[in-house]
Amino acid sequence: MGLKILTVDDSKTIRMIVKKAFRPYDCQIIEGENGVEGLSLAAKEKPDLIILDITMPVMNGAEMLAKMKEEPELKDIPVIMLTAEAGKDNVMKIVQMGVKDYMVKPFKGEQLIDRVTKIMPLAEKKGDSPKEGESGSKYFNLDGDIQMLAVPAKILRPTIVEVETQLKPKLKEMTGGGIKKMILDLSKTKETNVSLIKLIVTVLDNCQISGVKVLTVASAALGKELKDFQETGNIPIHFSIDDAKAAF
């Protein structure tokens, strides 16, 4: 069963951002509009994580958190506090409340996911089970004597963890079977971020250690963006799978 996450905020927009951020992951999102609702939902649902706004009507986030700390079943639930004030004094007050982390509004969904994964692991939603004869690996697929590694449109921290978990045993399997070629397929990837750069470096480093030649496929736009990063600036980019295959 996935994680249960409670988001408490009087702003419907913020709650929508939170819901959208967790959409790719195996999570159940529960919503409350103020501290009174949030406290009731926390007691009923026992969430794994609470994302709590500090400024709300009826009961604010600080009051809700204080009441949670008085309840043995709720006091240890990790809380990420949201605030519109970035001042040092305000941040110090939030930290002293005993929260796991805080975020200043406005924020992006990816930033929230990055904070959450520092507290607990997130699992991406499982797709359809592979058909008979297909590889059971989520990212890897063998095409003749070339191992394909295809990643999704948006790379987040959990993606790196999953790829790393599968990569080393896959490389061992490849070298044991005489497979020495890999294509890192970024053709679906639309956004350049730190997680993508880390993933590319991880794949290249592990393949080099294993003696596997890896070529990278990406769109022209993504390839241009990768040239601006020190870690990926010198990586040759192919614009199609066929071009990469021909380059081996």
C-alpha cells in the first residue's frame, strides 16, 4: 500500500499543486482546508506525512501542530510546514516547532518532491504488467546486442534511485552475456534538471566501470541544454535511436 499524505491549506491552488506533484507516485492524498479539519483528518487517517500551511483561518498550522504534539498517536508524524514569509525570525520559529522541513511559497511541485524524498522514499505508480516475452524491467529492454535504457519524460529523485537499483545487476547480467553496448534513451525527456544530470552521470560512470560503451539519444532541444552543464557538456548526443545504433 502506498503512502498516505495529508495536505492542509486554505488555498485550493496550493492543494492542487501538492496533488499534482504526487500524481506519479503511489500515494493517497487527503485534503483539509484549516487546522480543525486537518487535526480531525490526522486523527482519523494517521497519515505518513503532513504538508501543513502555517497561515489559515479557524485554526492555523502552528496551533494544529501544537495539538498534534500533545497526542501520542500523532506527535511523531513528520510535517513539512508551508509559509509565505521567508524572514530569518519566521523560519527560526518554524524550525523550533519541531517540523521535519519547511518551504516558502510559492514553490514548484518538483521542489516539494525533492524535500519529501529526503524524509521518506516515494515509489512511482506501477504501470501495466509486462506482456509475455517482454522484459520485466521498468527501464531496460534488449534490442539485439544493444541494451536500451529508456527513461521517462520527467526525471525526479525517485527515478534515480530506481535506475541505480536496476543498473548494477543489469550491467553484471550484460557483461556475463557478452553485451557491451547500451543506448541511454532520453528522447521522451522534456525537462533538464539536477536529477537528470545526476542520472546521466550515474549511468555513464557505471558503464565505464563495467566496460560497456554507452551512447546517448536526446532531442535537439534537450541536447543543447545538456551542453550548458559541465558534467554533460562533452557528451556526444544522437538525435535518433537509428543514428546511435549506426555509431557503434
